[in-house]
Amino acid sequence: DSGVTQTPKHLITATGQRVTLRCSPRSGDLSVYWYQQSLDQGLQFLIQYYNGEERAKGNILERFSAQQFPDLHSELNLSSLELGDSALYFCASSPQGLRNTEAFFGQGTRLTVV
Amino acid sequence: ELKVEQNPLFLSMQEGKNYTIYCNYSTTSDRLYWYRQDPGKSLESLFVLLSNGAVKQEGRLMASLDTKARLSTLHITAAVHDLSATYFCAVDRVNSGNTPLVFGKGTRLSVIA
């Protein structure tokens, strides 16, 4: 168990809908990252937050948004869902200030858009 | 743009054999990570390589880093079925702070009897 908690584990929804994925980082970790994993694109970095502020942005669609709250949990909002958004969405966290460390991944949310 | 390439992408090997997975990256970085993923599961950190010449070993897996060649290897010794999984290497985008990792496409390893 990495200490990173993601909910829900599975989500099935229809095209055009909006969903929210939730992530609680490891205790003390200030950085949260969101990744999308699909069969054809591999692991794609979406967005990073550090202590409530957006730190880096990757290949995140305009229909997607995220935020990190004062208690450091993060939410990824996906709207106007398309079939191609079906994927595993991972949240990872790492401590800031400790340079030589790795990111710890949650169990992921499997999103299926039908 | 930082690119990370792994090869092979698929590897089927017999139990007891040795093999090496390669990870090349395109820009300067001094931190490289290896992760393991079982089907439908999360990514588990295996190794963190922090400097040129770093070598780490855990059981039948050994990872090394050559920053001059921008190359890391993951060597598997005397493979067993439990090692069947997908292995990813990942590199920092820049050489400072906690920046997002860029992943290779992964090597799907299947160990057969």
C-alpha cells in the first residue's frame, strides 16, 4: 500500500457526462500528480499541483480540470466525456523539498465511458 | 521535449534465463526510476537511480544508470514466473525539484515455464 488513496476504483458513465475523481496523497506529501494510462497512449502526465497551486501542466484536455484543496487532497474533473476518455487515471504524490525521491502511485480509477 | 524509449516493448522469456531491458532518454537528467505494474494494478516503485554509475539490486532485478549515454538498464537474472509484469522506466523532466516524471511505454514481460 503506497499510502495514496483514490476513489472511486471503478466508474462507468455515458458520453457527454461529467465525473470527478478524488485523490488523497500520502501524509505529508505536498505534490500531487495526475496521470492517464490508456492502451494506445501509455502513461501520460496530465497535471501537477503543489500545496494548492498548479505547478505543471501536461497533455491535459480543456474538458479536464483539477484542483488541490487546503487539506491537500485533489480532484480531477472530466467533462463532456467521450469514448476515448476511457482509461485508468492515476494519482501520485511526492514530498516537496526532498529532491531525491520518487512519486508514489495510488491504485487508480478505471473510467469506462459508454 | 523529454522522450523516454524502452525496448523491447514485449518480452517473452523462459524461466531461468537472463535478459536486459533498455531505457534511453533524450535530454540531460540525473534521476531515473523503474516501476513495476501488474495488470490493472498500480505502479510500484522498484528502483531510484540518482547518479551516473548508480547500480541497485533487489532479488533477481538489477538496475543501472549511465547518464553520459542517457541509458538505463534493468537486468533480470534467472527469471521466475512472479516477475511477469510490465516494467516502466521514468525520467524527471528537469533536473530540479519534484517535477513530473516522463514514462517510457513500458516493457511487458512474460516469463514462461
